[in-house]
Amino acid sequence: MKRLAGLLFFAMIVTPSLAVEYRTVDTATVLYDAPSQKGSKLFVVRRGTPVEMVVILEGWSKVRDADGGLAWIEAKYLSKKRSIIVTASRAQVRQSTEENAALVFEAEKGVALDFVGAASGGWIKVRHRDGQSGFVLANQVWGA
């Protein structure tokens, strides 16, 4: 019994957290194929882009983008401020969490929005950089 308890304790310690963590790129910067500036430069990522944290090393983070691509970024260019990116051809942002609620604005694919918070029924509260805010369905965006 002691052995089983010890194994369970060990499994809890080494099992990675299943919570998905997102960050936002704070400054346009280069993404690399390795955790070093000596790695190959893949492309430049724009400010406000949400990324999913995959691996965290000292000074570097391996991140996944909305298309599923993996790359390394210097951790100093990531913010805990959350943003999401529109993945639908046009996302409808509404005044409330109802599909027939008044339309506040529409955002085209690739537009980054500030993540304000999760709402009930698969909705997410968002804010556009111009100040307008409302609710969007989670299946129209990525990064929440």
C-alpha cells in the first residue's frame, strides 16, 4: 500500500499540468526554430498575436500559433495580457451572449481582439483596440 501511495505521489509530481496557458506577443519580434538567437529565423510575429505556451525555458518559450505552428520566442517579448485572434472568415461581436443580440461590430479573419473574460454558453467577452466591446462565440476565435 505504501508503494502504491508513493507511486501516486510521484505521478502527481511529474505529470505536466493540463491547463492551457496563453500569452500575447508584446512587441513584434522574430520567431526561431531553436531557443537561441543562433537558431534559424522562421518569421516575424506581430504585436498583439496570441500564442499558446508549450515549453518554458530560462529566457525562451516554445509557443504554438493559431495555425498550429511551433516556434521559439524570447520570453521577454511575451505579455500575460490575453488576446485572441479571429479564425472565422468574419466573427460577429454582439451586445450580449445571445445569437440574436444586437451586432456591435464584425471582425475579419486574423484580427486580434483583447480577451476580457469567458462568459457562459460558449461566449467570450472581447474588446477591439478601438474601444468597442461585446461577446463573440468561442468557435469563431482562437486563444481563449
